[in-house]
Amino acid sequence: MATVTTLAKVIGGKGNPSRKPYLVDIEIDLAAAATAKGSALAASDVIQAISVSGDTAVLFAGTEIVTASAGGTTSTFDLGITGGDVDAFVDGGAITGAAAGAYSAMANTAVPIVLGAEGTIDMLLLGTTPATSGVIRVYALLMEVSNLGPRGTGEVTRDTLA
């Protein structure tokens, strides 16, 4: 098993005082992932897709096939948090035979996951022979949930008067 880390999208969003959810996405090119790994992709390889800051809730995540895959047999994937629930968002998503524009079905157990420490949303490759080409867009709706800190009496008064 190998982990491809060089394609992960580093995200921001910290400091949003109104704490609105924000969408992050990245396109994973399977050929580029194999090049970054240095050999052909194999079952149980992990491709890190989206870096998530600590104190962030992953409200949901999923995938869309951008370019249909080739070169694999029975390629599927899980999408989740490695070291946690590896198929939290997608369980057994199709790569082989999936047409461009196809979205993955969310796992029945997909619920918001709060990361207390920095982590990543990862794609775990499954199947006999993973595809050698194709592009998959990974997206996630995130929201910072860290403590806003103590509120002084002046802030409370100002908010009440407004």
C-alpha cells in the first residue's frame, strides 16, 4: 500500500467570522497519481485529496467522474478519512465503467465529521487492477467550528444595541 500525498489540495477558510460553509474541490488525475507514486496504482493505495484544518466539520464529501477511466478492471474506491472512517462519504464508488458526469452515491452512514486536528479526505483504491487513467473530482463542504473565544461585556452590549 502506498500513499500519494503530492496531489492534495491545501485549503483555507479559517477566520471567517460569520462561519459559513464553503466548498472545496480538486481534480485527481489517476495517471498523475501513478507518476507521483513512481509506479502503477494498486489496490489499497491511498490518494490524499483535500487537506482539512483542525476544528473543521466536513459536512459532506463526494466525487464526480470528469474523464472516464481506462486501463483497469473492477476499479472502485472509498472516500473518507484515513485513520478514521475510510468509507465515511463514499463506499465502493465505481471508477471502471463510470461515465463522465457521474456522481458517486453517498454512503448511508455519511454524516458530518468534526476533525479536532488537521487531517485529509482520502481516496482509497480498491479492486483487482486500478485504472491507469481518468480524472475524478473530489469535493467537500467544510465549515470551521473552532471556539470564537470569550465575549466581553462590551461586545455583548454592542450586539444587543444593534
